Amino acid sequence: MGTYLTADEGRAVYLWVADSGGKSACSGACAKAWPPVETKGQPKGEGGVNAADLGTTARADGTQQVTYHGHPLYYFIADKSKGETKGQGNNSFGALWWLVASSGNAIKSGGSSGGASSGSSSSSSSSGGGWG
């Protein structure tokens, strides 16, 4: 599967193909299963992540969601620890969920492997890039 972005404590982050225009379309039950990666400030790149590709988007509740290459980022509730990627290729809430490569592209292959680190507040870099 290759190197993918992770956030707090090495948890995998995903993009959702239903999002468009840099805005999240995931709320309510969707956001409970796929919690947004939130931040209270501008995310900073670590490792192989380019800080210029990180941003934020305002959610309907006023929180700031981290974006990478314009894609809002999410955790998957079933991923409990570093290295878990149970959400990869999941088709829920009407569209597919993919891990995010350090290039910003969706990783459209399956399997659970090592991750690149990224985080909305603090994180460590394991094998690629992240933000902190």
C-alpha cells in the first residue's frame, strides 16, 4: 500500500471522494463514523509532507478541519491504534474512503502497512510525512 498520512499518535487519515471544492460533505452519522481531523491553528508539515499543501476548511459547527492538497481529512472510528487501516476502500455514506499518499493522491489499493506521520496538534513522523 505504501506510505500514507497519519495524524495524532500515528492514526491513519482518509479522504472521502464525496467531498468537493475543499469542503466536507460528511456530517451527522457520517462524522461519527469518520471523525474529521481538526485543528485550532495552521497545521505544520513534518517529514515528507509539504506544509504549503496543508490547510483548513471551516465545518458547519465552526471547527477547523485539516485539509491536504484541498482534501478534507478524516479518521476512521474502527482504527484504534497506529498502523490500522480498516477504513481503506470502505464504501460508506455513499462514496469511497481512501488513505492519502504524501503526494495528496488517494491510495486506491488495499492492505494494512506502515504509515507516514501527520497530526493536527502534535505528532511524530514514522515513515513519511505529517503535520504537527
